[in-house]
Amino acid sequence: MLDPTAPRKKYALLKWSRKYNAANPAHKIATPHGFNPEAKAIGTPAREFVRLMQHATGLPVTGQFDEATMRRLLPPGIRGTVMAKAHGQLGVHEWPDGSNSGPVRKYLEAAGYPWAGPWCAAFVTWVLKMCGFRRLPANPASVESWLEFGQAHGLLKPVAKSLHGDLWIWAFGGNPHAHIGFADEGVKGGIAYFLDGNVGDHGGTVTDSERAAYQIHAVIDLVKLHNLK
């Protein structure tokens, strides 16, 4: 299965292994044969590499880029914490398909919306609450509420300065607050690498992919949001 973010995850793993091998010359981890960081798929060599990393660091050996693993690979601090939590939800989707319900109800409930409904903002709310954020919009299930909150509290920043975990508010179809999700990385070459809820398969899935950056209407700085009193 293709994963547009696979190269970034695998390069993060390579970077980690180089640091680990430099610090542990007697217990170096060899890069598995056939490991290709450029391939847009996470195949057997990559999963074996993840298992070696997990074993070396005392993590549960799953062979997956799960939350605990991403926490080790992502930058330290609140940005890494938030994105590790978000990565741990990849693949969670509506059930039945197109119902806005099922496993995603936990996101809606976290945003004070216990009914089936669009859940991109609710997913963001759930992740942030799980990471200890307390200062959120009065109606966090609404993308418009997030935009107004960001504007009112001076949290907005230029798109070009987006970093891991910043909140991207997307404009689709003439709606300046059509959708919200996380910046998985900054914008590179006009492409924005995102991690969003309520997109993709099943009528809505937690998905890590890419789209054109010009569609970003506003950016909420994650660190400023975290530090908001």
C-alpha cells in the first residue's frame, strides 16, 4: 500500500539510527538489506528496521510507525508529543462507511459533540486534549470557531513558517474554514504534508498525505496555543 509520507518516516528512522550507532559503537544497528527510504511504501525491510529500533530502545516491538515509535523519531517537545499522538490514530475511520460515527465518536465527544457529524475539528480537539491542552475554542467541533479563536488570540502565522503540529485551516470551494488538520511537516515546493481526520477512505479516515499548499487559508501556531494562558 502506497504511503506518500513513507520516505519522511524512513529518513527519520535513518537519522535516528545514525545517532544511535554513534553513541553505541559496540551495538550498532545495521540497515536491513533492501531498505529503500525513497519508496512510497513501508515494506518488509522498513518494518524490520523499525523492529530493530524498537528493541534497542525498549519499546513494544510492533514493526509499525506507531505512537510510541513516532515519539522517539519526531522532534522533542510539544510538537513531537502532539504529532506522535496524531500518528497513533492513523487509519481510524468511520463505521459504517460514510456514517460520521463508529470509532470516530470519541473525537466528537471530546469536542462536546456527542452526535454523528463532520469530525475534522473534533479530531484535532481530541489529540490536543490528550496532550494536555486546555485553552481551546468554545465550540472546538467547528473549524470556523478555531479560525476566530486563532485570530482573537494572536495565534496565526505565515504559511511558509509552518512547523510540525501547527494547525492548518483549509479553504475549499470558496469556504475559508472548510477543514482543519495538522501540519505533519512544513510546506516544501508548494506541497503541504498534512495529517487530518475525516478525509480519505470510508467516508472519513485519519489520513497522512499531501495537497497543494495554496489551499491553506490560515495557520495556528501550536506552541503559542500550548502556551496560551
